Amino acid sequence: MRAVLFHNPTAGPKELRGKDKILAALKLVDLDIEYFSTKEDGWKKGFDSKVDFFIVAGGDGAVRKIIDGLPDREIPIAILPFGTANNVARSLAISGKPHEIAELWDPKRTGIFDVGSAEGPWGQAPFVEAFGLGAIADMIEEVDSKKKAEGADNLLKGREALQKTLKKAKPLDAEIMVDGKAMEGDFLGVEILNTPYTSAGLPLAPAAETGDGKLNVVCFEKKHRDDLIAWLDAPQKAEPPVLTRAGRKITLAWRGAAHRIDDEVFAAKEKEQTAEITCAKFPARILVPKPLVEPEPQLLEPDDKAKSKASA
């Protein structure tokens, strides 16, 4: 099999930050791999190669970059999560060391991964995680202005920064429509999520499915400000105290709030801005983990068969 590897050499463990090191980690897989660094000019030429699948070794930003550049979204993508939050990989249960993940790759075993589409004054922009207004956009802007920490420290830094942002946040001046129905309230932030996880590894939409053609609108209610701030201390231990609704078409109108498309933040403007958020027509396909041993079918004993027929 042939594959192109798109690698962000500044991401991931230090022992894998280099072409030779990442290729060595993939030697257990019977693959003819062509390497491209996403930090060098000409990396997009990798899309010209005929492959069975593409590999992206990097964080969520790299995943978005590769999905956006795909010439054909029917060609699968394999993810080696080398970022800090790795929200896309987390949402797809992709974890482990590179060689452990790679040994489970099977181009025939893929999952549909919706790609978000945000259309507004800027034109059309894709996203893999979220389009957001308010709190998280403000937090990203604040964190990006400071020195970046490493690994888990960076996630903690992001969560603490969001707590500080929420403490002083004011309700948004925004109108939200989900499939034609208004979503009303005093909201400190609004996140339209494609994945269960976003931002600093936060499971804000734990019930979200990445291939159902729907997006999850998550609103931070002012009345639950303190609950949300407390939840951020241990976000894996409880459901988030947020208002959620799933839909296929979300329209927004807002004033005076920053917005984000994944981790790219756009400054607040006083004039009204509008956006229409949907899933793109064509989803991506992601290689998903394959169990080492397929579960054996459960055989019914004679008594169980009788019970099964009776219940039918």
C-alpha cells in the first residue's frame, strides 16, 4: 500500500520530531510512505500522489489543514495525534504510540467524519471542531498572547484562562436559529460543535456524533456561570452544565463579540455580522481503530433460544 505522510515536525514528543524518527516509528507497517513536512514550502504537492490513504501526524490544526486540502474526500485519512488537545483524535477514540496506532490501520475500516462549513462575510470556511462566539474565542486570544506551555500544562492553562474569561464575561448580543427555531437566553458563549471535544480537551458535547450530518449548538448560560467554572476543574467527571441542541442548519447574527473558526480567532466588530453554519456536502473519511481480536458471536443455549422466540 502507498501513503503520503504529512508531518508537523514541531508537534508531538521530542523523540519523534524529525523525518527519520517518525518514519522509523512506522516501520512495522507494510507501507510505501512519501514524506512531506507541513512546515516546508511545497507540502501540498503530496496531494498529487496516488495513494491508498493520507497520514497526518500533528495536532488538530494539521488535521484541519489536510482535510481542507484533500482533492477527493473519498480518500481516507489516518491520524497520528501529535498535538496538545488532539480533539479530533479523542473524539474518534484514536490514541496510543505511533506504531501501536499504525498497526491497526485498515483502509477498509473508516468512519465518516463531517466537515463543518461556516459561511459569512468572509466567504466559506471549513472547520473540523467548532465555530464559536464569545467566551472560548476570547480565551484563545488571551492564551495566544502569552508563552505557550507544554502538554498537559497547556491544557490546564487553557482551562484556567477560560475560567477567568467566564468570570468577567457579559451576555452576548446574538440571535441563534437552529433548524428554523430560535434558541434564546442570556449566553456568555456559543459553540457550534462538530466533535464531542473542543478547545482545551473539553467534552462540551459528549453525545455528539461526528458522522450524523448534524452539529451541536452548545450555549453557556449566564445563570450557570458558576457551575461551568467549577466543572472546568474536572471536566471528565461530569456532564457539562450547558444548554445543547442538535441541528443541521444554524444561523447566527451577532454584534460586539469575537468569533472563532477552530483555533483561528476574529476580533469583535460593532456592526452586525451573520453566519450560516452547516455540515459540508462531502464528509471526510478517517481510519478508525480496529480491535486486535474481533469479538466472537454469542451463541445461544437451547433454553436461551426458547426464551428469545417467546419474547419475539
